[in-house]
Amino acid sequence: MVVAILAILAGLLMPAISGARHRAQAAQCAHQLKQLGYAVQMYWNENDERLVAYSGRPYPDWYSATQGWARLIFPYHQNLAIYRDPGCKTLPSVPIDYYLNILQPYIEGGGDPGVGSKTGGFLLDARRISSPSTFILMSEDLGDRDPNDYDPTNEVSDRTGFSHTRTTYPPPHQGGVNLLFADLHVAAFRRFETNQMTYWYEKGADWAVAIPP
């Protein structure tokens, strides 16, 4: 009888415990995105408000001479742990669970880093962001990543889970995903909200293959 009662109580408690764990993971993720946002802002302040992301080269050693965005901002937070989202599926080949939105620079450069920037990368330019409170700066990378890409966590396709493609994992936080905006606030969403977010410098729009008119 006692064993049966304990089993019933355990069954009743498990959903509450699971829910509390998910909420804690979502809160930790939001905190980490905020810290990454502060680091990007400090980097921008010291680098003419531009941050380079790379594409099309083999994924480097962390100390490679040519460094991806995560390495560039590392001196401003010095914490490797904040690149790992506690709610995301672990992908050891790329130890970063957040992406940097470089959709517009990538399209403007025609996908060619030689066109996108003299540095061989794509410049995310803070000076061009017309609405910092709606411009998505970073989010959780829920898509399969190519370890052969120099910097596989700069993104030019929807990796938030909103698109529900076969290569995108479901949003990790009880159906929601955290977004970091260029004004450094973090908010959770379950779908793309056209009046609250954009991936473009001057336009309010979702992912596309061309700059919205």
C-alpha cells in the first residue's frame, strides 16, 4: 500500500518537477543571451559598430588567426559556458548553441565573403539597424550545422524553429524560443510575430531569399 501511494505521489510530482526544470533552463538561456548581447555591444563600441561573421571555410580551431563572431566577442565576457543553451540538443562538433543573424549582409554580398567585406566575412553593421527593439540579433540555433563551414553559427536561414523544417529541431523551452534583440532585451516567442520582430536592417519581415521591398 505504501509503495502504491508513493508511486501515485511520484506520478503527480513529475510533471511539476519537469516544468520547473524547463522554466529554469529558459531563464538561464535568456540570461546567457543577455550576456552575449552586452559583449556584442562592447565589441561594436570598439570596432566602428561592425561585427564580422565568416562563411564557406573549414570550421577553425578556437585560436585560429581568422576568428568567428563567438571568438571575437569572447574577451568581453570570458565565459565559454554561456555559448551552450541548457535546453538545446548538444552538437559537439560545433560547441555553440546560439546564432548571429547576418541574413542581410550575406544576401547583399551575394553569399560571397569577398564581396560582403574586405575582411573576407560579412559585416553586421549596427549603424544600419533602424529599429533595435525589433531587430533579431541572436537566437537559439535549432538547426543542423555544417562543421565544414568556417563559422556555422552565423545564420542565413530560419534556425529558430518557427519554420518547422526537417532540419530544424522543435523550440526547446516548452514550445518557445528566446530571441535577443539589438536593443539588448530578450523575449520568448512561440511563432514569428510580424509586428514585434524582424531579421532585416530597415524592413519588418521574416526570412526570405531576397531583401524585402
